[in-house]
Amino acid sequence: MSATGPVKLRSRLAQRLDGEIAAVAAMPARAAVLQVQRAILWLRHGREAEAREELDRLHARALVHPRVELAAWLHLAEGLWAYFNAFGGDARDRVRRARVMAAAADLPSLQAQADAWLAQMDFVGRDIDGLITHARDALAVLQPNDHAATYRVATALASAWSLAAGEAAASPWYGWARQHAIAEGDDAGLAALLYNLTQMRALRIRHAALAGEPGEAPAALLGIESIGHYDDAVGGSARGDLTPLLRGQLLTVQGDFAEAATLLQAQLPAAMAAGLARLGGSLLADLAWCWANTGDPLRARALADQAAIEVQAEDAARCDIDDRAALHARLAQVYAKLREDVLAARQADAATTAWAQDAAQRRAWAERLTAAGLSTPPR
């Protein structure tokens, strides 16, 4: 319970956990594990303050009454806290610790969840080797009622297939994830699925436009605030800053530069402070493009120069090649608009190289996932 009062979510999973915690009130050890699970759910719904207070209380309890199961769950919770708040930090280490402890203590459901979350982090880090290893490990220990772990590993593999081969290849995994989110009553999971599908579709629109290829019109997705409406209906969600950033990208593609610039200027500072710096380079280039088209060439040039330098800090082995290609393509447009022809040509060449690398990565991912037996969910 928060100092400001109990957390009440309309999520079916939240209501179920509240009931289970009440039912085991006479069993403090079991109640504590369920309370960690509920705190993780609060975190996924964007209720960071309440989750932090609850986890701190449970850490204190764990020192007074040590139990491996509770400690392992707390490691998972702290890993997810780091993941949601900074997309990094010590997230991987804490989740790995949860995984090791769960395996040692014969807690297969928790082990599957930890492996599934590690697979998700591997996708974000573009680590196909780690993703395959952790996804297969999670799938190997899943039980029929491990809905949370099944949802998470299915989401990670759906994202991987969406990147590698598009919506049709990802669809079986998205369907499996949705099936288990419904079975779990996980409304935060359903909202995340809606967001992920919209995000991947938006990225395809943006990349097609920047690569000069035919694609879907941005107007088809400019109603994406409906994601926020769904989140609100179940009590809010984590990463709420991302939806307006998607909208800003689509408005930029559509040519609504003034509105796009307003959104990007409002959202980028907090998003990059929260750990999106490695994904923010092409968004800076989008903002520069907006300024170049709204009569602010000096700021456009300064921001374009900054983005062109900042991309050099990317780790080539783990960077988002598609985002880097988008960055270079957008900078080529900015410099051409500003009549900096030499710089525009340099960025256009870099974009051509990056698009080719992106296509090669997609093919490699599809081949690796297929060879690992991860083309479709298990029957």
C-alpha cells in the first residue's frame, strides 16, 4: 500500500493478485512473493512510486526473513525497474541473477520469466545470439499455466520476426502472446501488444518514406492516441512518452512540420534522459528537418551537425542499423534543404550503406531464427 493510499487498477490481473494476497494473509512468505509480482505489475502500469515503495518494504522483509524465492523475485523486479526506467542500467545483471537463483532453487516458472525478459532485452540490444539462447531456454521450461513467461517470450520473438521479415512472419507469435495475455488477465500486456504492433507499422511507414520506397500513408496511423486511451482504461502504462514520439515521426513523414516539431521538442528531452539516447539520433534529425522546413535554418544546421557527430558513438555490433539508416537519410534531406551539397551527398552515401547493412541483418535474423526452430510457436 502506498503512503497516498492503496493502488487500485482496473486490470484483471491486478484484481486477481489482490485477491490472492488477501487469501494468503496468514502465510507471510507466500504473500511477500505475490506482493513482488503485484509491484512488478504496478511498474508495468507506470505506477513507479508505488512500486518503489512496495519493493523497498519487501527488501527490508527479505533481510529479516531470508528466502531464496523472495530474493530471486526481488532481483527480477529490480531488473525490470532498471529496464523500464532507463532501458539499461543494471537490468540485465539483476534479471540474470533472478534466473540463476530460480534454476538453483527449482523454480521453473520464475526461471522461464527471467529467460523471457532476457530475450526481450536481447531484442532491444539487437543481440540475436542471446535472444535465441534465452528464448529457447524459456520455451524449454514453460508449463501450461506460465502465461506471463509465455506472453513475454512470444512478444520478444514476435518483435524479432517483425524486424526480420515483417508482420506476416511475426503474426503467429503475436497471436500466441495475445492468447496468453488474455488467459492471464494481463491488460498491461494487451496494451503493450497494441503499442508494439503500431510501433512496427509506423517504423515501416517511416523507413519506406526515407528509403524512397512505396509504403502505407502516415494518415492511416495518426489516430494512435487510441493506445493511450486503452492504457488509461486499465490504469496507465509504462513508457507513456513513446506514443507521442511515434506521432511526431508520422507527422514529419506527412509533412506537418510545425506540429511535429512541437511534439518532438516537448517529448525528446525526457525520453532521452530516460534511456532512449541510443534511439534518439534519427529523432533529432527529424526535428532538424522540421526546423529546416519551418524557417529556422540556423537551428536546423546546428542540430543536424550534432546528430551527425553523435551517431559516431554508436556501438556498431549492437546499434539499431535501421535507425542509423533513417538518421543518415534524414540528414541528407536536411543538408540538401540547406544547400550543403557536399554534406548531403556524404549523408546519402552513408544511408545507402546502412540500408544495405539493414537488409543483410534482416536476412541473417530470419535465417538464424528459422535454423533455431523458432519460426512458429510450439504446438
